[in-house]
Amino acid sequence: MKHDYLIVGQGLAGTLLAYHLIESGKSVRIIDNHFKTSSSTVAAGIVNPVTGRKYTKSWMIDLLIPFALKTYKSLEKKLEIELIHHRNIIRTLPDVRSENNWFSRFSQDGYQNYLEEDPSLGQFSGMIDEPFSYGEIKQSFQVDLSLLLDRFRKMYKDNMIDEEFYHDVLKVENDVIVYKDQEFSNIVFSEGYVVKDNPLFNYLPFEGAKGEVLILHIPGFKPEKILRHKIFFAPLKDDLYWVGSGYAWNLDEVGPTDSERERLLNLADDVLKVPYEIKDHIAGVRPASKDRRPIMGTHPHFSNTHLFNGLGTKGSSLGPYWASRMAEYLLYDHPLDPEVNLNRFTPKEDK
Ligand SMILES: Cc1cc2nc3c(=O)[nH]c(=O)nc-3n(C[C@H](O)[C@H](O)[C@H](O)COP(=O)(O)OP(=O)(O)OC[C@H]3O[C@@H](n4cnc5c(N)ncnc54)[C@H](O)[C@@H]3O)c2cc1C
């Protein structure tokens, strides 16, 4: 039997794309060996509409948020789980300049929807180092990505191939893709940052951005809001908090390191005035692209070989919309936006 699609990678990208293709009646197989440093299992899953040091609205966020909510709600129903947790973000403002920048945003078009006029530290009051000042971001939410991936895998277990994919076993021919003893009409690579080792797509300008995270047990913290004070403190269940994360571009060591653990602990000590216990220390690599845009489309020489990747630091908000666009491109030949199409890059040998 020939399947319609083989998807390599069941991170957020592969999962969302598979969901659309399966819902459209296509026969899909997804291969994944669930390596520990994949991005989606380490991520906090925060959708944050106003980011960066200048408090800028994220790219396309007015469109992405409603689309993401609609998609995750439909997945919640399908998988019978709770994925979306609406939580405002308390963003501390360390000095007068930051405070001025923050307040100047209130008078700018399109920001009012996202900035709370009457911010409140709420449950954090008295439990954290008192910040110089703070603001509050609305319409932010957190998506339980680990639960999504895990439940999807169980619900669609007949579609899953739980093993490592080897490029040297793949045969790409004009009218068929052959992997081991199975035939497919198309293959889509959604393998996260290890795309750098993919012989078909290693010409694309990806740069993995590593982040390390501590999982802290902080008794008495109530999970109402997310705190961004030096680093993120994002609630998980049972008084557990996701605490992180930095950006490292050197990928010689992709697992957790002592130096980053110490840096994160120092920051946590600066912020928290209550006792905590370290429960875990994890690391993952974000599949970021040099131009900070997703990368998707079809290989320049093989019309049945595709890529959906580059969700970078913002997979939770970018993923749903762009997975849907990618599915429409594959299913109905709808054109891809040039800003995300991989044909904006040319392999060296074709130049
Ligand atoms: C520390 C950290 C914090 C983050 N926080 C947030 C956040 O708060 N909000 C947000 O929106 N985003 C966040 N992100 C980014 C987010 O995780 C990514 O945008 C998104 O999850 C990327 O998904 P992906 O499917 O492209 O890649 P991945 O999640 O890396 O998935 C790739 C998959 O491919 C599989 N794979 C690869 N090669 C093979 C092979 N040869 N054989 C078999 N399987 C293979 C892997 O096992 C993996 O499951 C964070 C990332 C990190 C690291």
C-alpha cells in the first residue's frame, strides 16, 4: 500500500501538519524517535503578543492568536484534553527608560488590546523581589505542548512509526518515495533543528537556539499569571514552575549544563523570596531561521519532497496558522507566502 505522506518529526510542527492532513482524509505516517532535546517537549508553550526589550507586537499576532485558539480548541475536543490556559503575563520594568517605553505603547495603534491598563502583581505580591515597576500583557496564554504531543501520539498510534529516521535509507524518486519497505507519494521534513544534518535541506539558513530550563516546586505559588522578571516563571500543574530560559547558539553541548543551571539558579534566587526545590533541569534547541521566519515548501529538485520547519522561538503562536497554510499548499496547491516559502533561498550548486 502506498501512503500519501511520510512526516519526519512529531514535534509541534509535524503534529499540527499531520492533524490537518489526516482530517482531510489523507493517509499519513509520522516517524519520530522522541529525542530529549527536541524543542516542543521543553517549551513553556507561551503565546506572548508583546515581546522583546522594546515591547513590540509580535509579527502577525492579530491574525495568529485567534487562529491558534481555534486550532487548539479543536484539538482539545478531538483529543479530549485541556490544552489552553489563559494567563496574563506580568512583565517587570527594570528602570525609568523601560517604563517610558512601556507606557508609550499605550498610545500606539493596535497595542491597547494587549496591554492591561490596571496591572496587578496579584499572587506574586510579597513572594518576589519587588520590581522597580511592572506592566501586564493581556490575551497571552500557555499551551500544554507536551500533553498535546503525547495525547496525539496515543490517539493516532496507528499512524506512528516510533523509531529513528535515517536519511541514507530514503529513496526519492520522481513518482514515489521509498523508506524501508514502505512507499509514499510525498515526504515532509519537520525534524526541528536537526534539519542541519538533512542532506536535502542543509543549505537552508537555520540556526538552532538552545535554551535550558529549571522545573521548580514553589509551594504556595498559585498558577494565575506568568511572571517575566529577569526570566520567565510559568506555572505548570501541582505548584511546579517552568523557569527559563536563555539563548545559546553554540550547539556543541545540547544537553543541560552546570554553568547554565547555576546562572538560572542565581536569577531564581534574585527573584524569589520563598523557598523552592529543584525538580528537573532540561534543555532543548529551538529551530530558528536566520531571518526569523518559518521555512516551508518544496525541494527545488524533487516535487514530492517538502519541508515544514523554522517555528523558532514562537511555535505555539506560529504553528497553527502556518501548518494550515502548508496543508492547503500540499492538498490544493494554494500558493505559499513568499515571506515563508523556502524558495527564498537557493542551494549553492544552483547559483
Ligand atoms: C527552552 C525553550 C523554551 C521555549 N518556549 C517557548 C514558548 O514559551 N512559546 C513558544 O511558542 N515556543 C517556545 N519555544 C519554541 C518551540 O518549542 C518551537 O517553536 C517548536 O516547538 C518547534 O517545533 P518543531 O516541531 O519544529 O521542532 P521539535 O519540537 O524539535 O520537533 C522535532 C521532532 O523531530 C524528531 N526528529 C528529528 N530528527 C529525527 C530523526 N532522524 N528520526 C526520528 N525523529 C526525528 C524529534 O524527535 C522531534 O520530536 C521554546 C523552545 C525552547 C527550547
